[in-house]
Amino acid sequence: MQLAGPAVSRRVGARRLRPIMGGLLVLLGAVLIFRPFASLAVLILLLVVAFIVAGVSELLRREPNPGVWRYVQGIAYLLAAVFVLVWPGATIRVVALAVAVVLLLGGLADLAIARRVGGTARFNAVVGGGASIVFGLLALTWPDVTVLVVAVVFGARMIIAGVRQLAAFVKGDDVSLWRPRPAAKPPRGGWLRVTGTVLGAALALILVVVSIALHRSTPSPDAFYDPPTSVPTVPGQLVRSEPYTSDEIPAGARAWRILYTTTRDEGRPAVASGLVIAPASALIAGGSGSGEPPSKIIAWAHGTTGFAPGCAPSVLPNGLAAGAMMIEKEVIAQGWTLVATDYVGLGTKGPHPYLIGQGEGRSVIDAVRAARQLKNVSLAQDTVVWGHSQGGHAALWTGILAPAYAPDVKIDGVAALAPASDLPGLIDNLGDFTGGAVFGSFVIAAYTAIYPDVRTSDVVRPGARILSDEMADRCLAEKSVLVSALSAIALDKSIWTGDPDRGAFGQRLKENVPSGPIRAPLLIMQGAVDGLITPAAQARYVKARCEAGYHLDYRTYVGRGHLSVVEPDSPAIPELLAWTTNRFEGEPAKTTC
């Protein structure tokens, strides 16, 4: 009887490990794909196990003249496992770095191996290696979707590798985990591998093109928004202005960008930007007026456009529509002038006080003050404030702040359309709203930047922090928000670390509920099928104000949602125009309380 030698025993032992390794790779890859946003601890555990299995499988491969790159690749996987495991307080960024390095090294290894093989094996190594390098670079370029890169790219790669391991076991072959082995003749099924490699390369190319297109769409403020060397301490001072052109400006009207002084939530001087759009009847030419009375003012507080400076409506290509102003033609047709703040931190240096009432309201009020200093437009003292969504919140706070902060600004009425009035209720509802995590990221970014007692670690769970940070850097109107939407949809659990209504964050939300007295007539308009600012939450806010003795006019609109309530064909629009006309004419306002 002939006994098997040590080499044969090692080959048999390694071959018996193939189905185990293959099965583990397929299982881990599937979990990574279908549960990408599990807790950070689970994700790290899965990656550590995946790296170990991948490294061991690579080192166990047997082939003639394996070359040093096989060992480099196997050791790299094992080192990546150690790196992620021992890093203190490992975050998604650490995971991103580990995955990117592994993908980059794997790609370089494939390219090095391509020099020693021929035929379809070389093609697979070159194209597959290039694709792996691209995926690694993308993992670094888009850190917030690194979890998706891990899930889709790394997970899929593991499944393919596992299937190859299982196929090799069935055939009795010895096959590399990640790359083709050198062979005297092309391996069986070579063209199937070529097809898979080509598809992977095509995906990498598509992702590169998409990445370039998304980055090019990112808006950026120009030098107009730079503050002066010394910011005047008096709020509402016009710093500079320049003519503004856009397809959104109605025919016959003129528009200007303005930069003006205001104050932040804590009272520090700041600058903000905005737009002024005036009808021809309000223009002053050659030092004399048009013969018409001064133009009354609509102070417009725009809806959510984002948190980053580039998200200002005066910066965005279609900024009025981005902020939910869709009836500028109707405003100009009435002979009114639209004064539209960007708010502090949009256009100008941040942070932007998103859903922080003091900062928003002061930006609205001081824009009106600054607009009246334009030399070529005649503006009246009469002002009605309009706002939608975030802007509705700002409009309510404008009504609260104006009497004490700016007694020189005469507020004839406040119209809040689908206002973010109940902030704790809004935050609670974001989990049920598609893409709600995007809006949540804006709130988190603002509150953690402005309030020292609100910390990201107390509000956002570790596995979602990088997603939240990157979402907050994108504007709703730019193409790259698709990445945020994809991340938000793929989330399998809330971004919050616990109940956001508790602690310092919850207390700050309550402080920014616009619950103070509003002396001016108040109109609140609400879509009956609004999924973001729910009718139930709005009704609770209205009821609380009525019970507190305040007067307001509350109207709901059947079949209208969050945006459709402000579209030109909405029944709310003619009612808003009529209500505003009555305010300018001094007619008594009705109340529904």
C-alpha cells in the first residue's frame, strides 16, 4: 500500500476547505448586500470575518509558481481584519479606508499577475484589476456610500469568489479566490469569466461617469458672497448689490442680488444674501419715480434647499423653484416686490440656522431693511411675510420677533404654508417619510454646529454618522442628492441613536417651536395629504395656539401635499393672494379659532 506524502495530504486538506470557505464567502457576501446598514458593530464583525476568510482562502491556494502577489493579497486581507478590529472606536471612515485599501491592493495584484499569464486569463486580470482599483477610489471619493460600496461591490465580489471556490471543489480544480491562476491553456469557462469581468468593468466605468457628473453639478457661491473685512454691527445694512438675471425673473421685472448685515441666533453680527425682484412700476429711473405708489413687499422665506452654502436660492440655477416659490409672476403682476432671503449660511459663511427660529427670522427681517436701501427701486413700508415648510417656520418666527427686533419693519400679515411648526413631531415623522433622513441630517448639522450642548454622538448612531454628515453637504436641487436619497432608502433603521426628543437635542427642538405671540394677522395653509408636515401635527399646533388665546386663520386643502399646496394650480394660491391684498388694504382678518 502506498501512503500519501505530505504534499498530497496538504492538497487534500486544502481542497476539503474549499466548500467551507466558498460557503462562508457566499453567506457573508449575501449578508453584506442585504443588511448593509446593520449596526456598526455587526458591520465591523462581518468585515473582519470576511477579511479573514478571504485572506486564508488566498493563502491556501495551490498553483505552480504562484508569485509574491498572491501572498501580498492574502496578507493584506488579514492585516485589514486586524486594522479594523483593533482600531479604537472604529468608525465607518475606518471601514471605508480598510475596504478601499483592500480593493486597491487587489487591483494592483491582478495587474501584476497579468504579466505572467496569457489569453483570457490576462484579459480578466487586467480588466478586473482596473475595475477593482476604480471601486477602491470610489470608496474613498464617496465616503457616505462606502457602506453601499462594501455591500454591493465587496459583498458581490465575495459571492462570486465563493461560487468559484465551490465550483472548483466540484470540478476537483484548485482555483484562486480573487484572480485567475496561470495555466498552460485557458481554463474551462474562460469566456464566462470574461463576461463577468467585462460587466464589472462596465459598472466601474458607469460609476466613474456618474461620479464626475454629480461632482460637476455641485453649486458654489462666487466672490459676491464674501463678507467685507469688517462686518457692520448694525443689522439690516445693505453691503452690496448687483443685477441678477435668471429665466425665473418675470418679463418686465428687474432683480438684484443683495448682501446685507444681520445677526446670528446668539446675537453675533453676520452677513446674509438674498434676492430682490421688483415690478417695472417700482423702478426709479434718472432720480424720479414711475409715478406709481411705492411697491408693497412680500418677504419670502424659502423652503428647504439644503444646509451647505451652495444651497442658497440666489446661487442655484433655479433657486426660486428650489425654495418652493412658484408664483413669482403672480406676485409681480400684483405690483408687489419680492424680497427673498437666502438665510445666514446659505450663500454666505455658515453654519446655516436650519429650523432655528431666531437666526431664520432675523434673516427675513433684515433682508427687508436692506432692500429698502436699493437706490433704483421704490418700496413701501407695508410688508406681508410668506413662507413654506422651513420657510413657514421662519415666517412664524418673523412674526414673533419683528415687534421687538425691528419695530421699523411694519408686518401687515404672516402667511405660513405647510410650516414646520411642531419640530418634535416633525423629527418623529421623518422615520416614516421616504428620504426623511436627508432632512434629519440638515437639522443635526445645524443644531450640533450652533448649540454647544448638542453633540452628534448623542443624537446619531455610529453607523449612520458619516451618512448624516455627507447628506448635509448636498443641496436638494443638485444631482448628487440622488446619492443621499439612495443612502436614505437603503437605511434599514433610523439614523437616531435613541429617542431624539430627549436630552439637549430634544430641548432645543422645543425651544424652536414658534409658540410666542404674533401680533400681525396669521394665516396657516396646510395640504390634507402632506406626508412630511402631517395634517395631524399641524392641527395640534393650531389647537395649542387657539387655546393659548391667539387668533389665526387655518385652512386645509383636500388632495394637496407638501409641495402641491404651493403650486400655481393649487386652490391655496388665489386665496393667498386675496388674503394678502386684504392685509395691505387694512381689512380685518378673520379667525378660525
